[in-house]
Amino acid sequence: MRINTLRKLFDAGMGDRVTLSHDICTRGRLQSYGGHGYSHLPRNVVPLMKDRGFAEAEIDQLLIDTPAAF
């Protein structure tokens, strides 16, 4: 659902106003305790985005370019 919303934002020309992040707020979120860990976005989310038609440049914009601009 979130990836579909991201796609709609990009299609509406607002891709440069969006960035992605996630939170590790408890140790249960760490990989060593069974959670997704810090690699969640590149390991789990990015492949889903590619499957749903996001270009590499769009993914880079979300994860690198826009956060660097902030």
C-alpha cells in the first residue's frame, strides 16, 4: 500500500518531496534479536519498488538525493 502511494506521488510529479526512512526504536527490531534491522529498506523495500516499476533513479532520489538535500 505504501509503495503504491509512493508511485502515485512520483506520477504526480512530487517525487522530489518524498524520502524514506525507518526506525529502530527497540532491540527487538535489530536483526540479532529477530527484527528487520538497519538493512530493511535496501533488502526488503527496494526490491518491491523495482517489482512495481520504480526506476533506479527514482529509488536513488528517495534514499540518497532528497535526504542529502534536507
